[in-house]
Amino acid sequence: MSALPFVRVRQHVNPLAQKYLTPANPLEWEKVYSSPHQPLHLDIGCARGRFVLQMAQVEPRWNFLGLEIREPLVIEANQFRSQLGLSNLHYLYCNANNSLQPLLSSLPTGILQRVTIQFPDPWFKTRHAKRRVVQPELVQDIANYLAVGGVVFLQSDMEFVAVEMCDRFAANPAFKKVGSGEWLSENPLPVATERETTTQNRGEPVYRALFERIS
């Protein structure tokens, strides 16, 4: 695979800004994936997409969709995917907070089986809390389309963000937290994100939780 130039973008963008208020159009799934009826893993806030890029190679019998609000990163990620010839991976530029319903409404029932939300922007200031990605409406959108028995994996290096994400999924009766402890000690997936690896290499904690779609 030939090298691509490293795209530089702003670390944070305001999802409530006018340019991000238009929802994404529905996808034609049969044109996106070579085997559109494989189980789908949705990665919300995929950044440069390296996590799902590796996952798509490790699990070729799954399809992977990475959503990212910074368009240059999506263009770059799709270039990497094309160079590798991966037909089970796609990246889409959109605002997940207003795009899940139109995107997922055309999916065949039971296809969406795994969702990951990893190290989302923390938006530390209280007045910016409404910019955080895991809002009750997003949790409900996931509940509406995730297959029963499907899972949502959450992780952050900011404990208050992890607690808020967990509280919002726990408040929705469609989800049940997996495991008895407050946090998972290990990542249940075969691939770690770059942020996860960097955080652990610094000896800092990662707060992880897994929720199952129960009803």
C-alpha cells in the first residue's frame, strides 16, 4: 500500500454548528458492501478509521461502518480502504447525532449487531455537555436498530465521560450492562484503538463497559 499524506484537521468540531445539522442520506447497502447481509459493526466517531481498518481484516465475515464528523479524515480513510481492497469496510462523513435513523432505517432486521463508541470528545465545560455524542436520543436510535443480543462497547480515558455514557445506556430499558464490576478490565475486541494503546502505555486507566440489547 502506498503512503498517503497525513491529513491535519481540528481536534474538535461543534456538532451543533449549522454545517453539521443536515442528516446523512440513506446508504444503498448492496453497493457499499460485497456481502451486504453479513453482520454489521458500527463505529461511531471513528476518527482516522484505523481501528475498523484492522477489524475488517481480522473479521472478514463482518461488515464495518465508521462514522466521522470531520470530512477530510473520512476521505483519507476511504483511500486507505480502497488501497487495501477491503469490500467489507466503509467510512461515512456525517453527524451521528442526527444521522443514525436515516442511515439504519434501510438495514435488514438483525444486521446491526455491534456498536463501538470509543474515546469520544469529552467537551469538559458544563455548557458544552450537549455537544457530547452519547445523548439519550442517540441511545434510543441504537436501541431501535441493534439486534437483540447485539452489544455496545464503550470506552474512554476520562472517567466522567465513561460514567455519563454508561448512565445513558443504563437508563434505556432496551439495554443491560454485561458483567458484575463497574468497569471491564480488558477490551473484549481483538483490536485496540490508537488512543487506547497510548493511554495504557502511559500507565493511565481506561474505563470500559459493555451493554447488551435485551428487548
